[in-house]
Amino acid sequence: MSLTSPLWAQPTPADKALAEGLFQDGKRLMDEGKLQEACPKLAESQRVDPTVGTLLNLAVCHEKEGKTASAWAEFKEASALAASAGQQDRAQFAARRGSELEARLTRLVLEVAQPAPGMSLTLNGKDLSATAATGSGIPVDPGTATIEARAPGKQPWSQQVTLDPGPSTMRVTIPPLADVAPAAPAAAASPAPPQPAPQAPPEAAAPGAPRASGSPMRTLGFVAGGVGLAGIGVGAVFGVLTMQKASDVEAGCSGNFRCSRADVEANESAQTTAMVSNIAIGAGLACVGAGVAMVLLSGSTEKAAAAERVWVAPSVAADGGRVTLGGRW
């Protein structure tokens, strides 16, 4: 026995206290019929401080829960431990209950259609020996079970089955595992799309010349035309004032050898308004002409391109208005 018994770590007093508390809670819950809470507590108590008594109660709990395979294995283990410890009553009780359960076990038979090198099987996540498990009736707890098969270079296979309460036997055939598809060769890098040719930087505009480019040139043309029309209107107003003052001067000086001082001042005022009228009308006409020219230059793509090289600059001076036409060729 000293050569075959496993070496168990001796539980500490704290472990024993914990195991006892778990055992008492598990027993109470099992007596109340709360098996799903009781069995885990008894299992943890057995793990912390293994004893024959706890193992027997855990087997009884699993049997009531319907886990016949787990209870059968625990009864058999408890019978062997009790016999080794000289507890004949417990050994006989566990052996009898294990025999009763064995007659109504649920068994699962796995058959491998084509074994693969290095093949491994799992049942509910627990490893099985592919060679030992094949063809053998494995005792399993009733319910849902997941079977998985894996092998190097093969695609994994899995199947979920429902196992009825025994006595019953279910056979599951594991098909040949498919080969893993070879990795596709890396796709050749597609050539980078051609880069657009760099555009030449726009030519710098002549000093003092407005830059013309389609819509801005057309807008500037309409603005210049509006300013020109306003200038013509102002010139017309001052022209009417000039004619009125000239009429007053002619009426005051007619038939007299000398004009009165008021007539002289009116004459000077008429000369001033006449000059303002001439300047306003001249500048207005110049702006209208410049506006028309800019609108015409921006009418089409070709004209817009040509406008990049031609510019018009209206200006007003004390002696009248003028329009400056410039460009580069």
C-alpha cells in the first residue's frame, strides 16, 4: 500500500475547519432537497480534506441528482478506501450501492472511422485516450455531452449528443478528419496607382492687377458695372444742378453791364458742379466699360484662361476717369 497509494498533502487545521463547515452545509442542503447547491459544497469539502465519510455523502448526492456515472465511480472509490482503513461496514455499503448503479449506467461508445497520427479526444472538455476510449463503453452522466476530436494538420471536429438515463448505450462514430487547407499564397502587391502630374504653379499677377478666374472675374465685372451706373447717376444730378445755376446766372446778367456778386458766385458754383458732373459721368462710363469687359472675359473656359493673362484696372483722377488695360504675352 505504501508503494501504490498516492501522496496526499496533509490538510492544515484551517483546511479541516473549512472542510467541516462545507460538509455540514452540504448535508443540510441535501436533506432540504437542494441538490444543485449541496453537491458542489460536498465536492469542495472532499477536495480540501478527503475522507471516506465525505466521499460517501458526495456519491449519495450525485446519485440523487441523476449523475449515475459520477456516483458509481465515487461509491467504488469509497469502498476501496474504507476497506483499506478497516471500515468494513462502509466498504460493504459502498460496494452494494456501486453494484446497484452499475446495472443502470448510461454508456457512450466512441468509434473512430480513420485514426489520425497524434489524434486526441475530449468528452465535455476532459481528455480521453483515443486508443483506450475507442470501442469501450464509457460510463457517462445522463444529459448533454460534447465530443471533440483533434489532430495535427487536421480540421477539428465536434458533436453534441443527448444521453438518456440508463441502462442505455449510445454509439458515436467520429468521421475522418479533413485536412487543413493550405495557406493561400500572399497576393502580389498591386502596383500603386499612377500619381497625377504635378500642376504648374499659377503665374503671379502683375502688380496692382486683379487676378481674374472665372466666377470672381464675373462678379467683379458686375460690381464695376454697378459702380459705373451709380457714377453716371451722380454725374447726371450734378449736370442738372449746373444747368439750373447757369440759367440763373444768364437771367441775372442779361441786359446789365456788370453781374452782381451773387451772379458771380453762382457762376463759380456752376463751374464746380459741371466739373463734378463731368468727372462722375466719365468715371461711371469707364466702370461700366470695364465691367462689361470683365463679364465678357469670364464667359467661357477659354476666355477664363485668357483672362489669366489680361487685366483691367479702372481709376478716377481729378481731371477725369480712365481704364488701364494690361497683360502678359
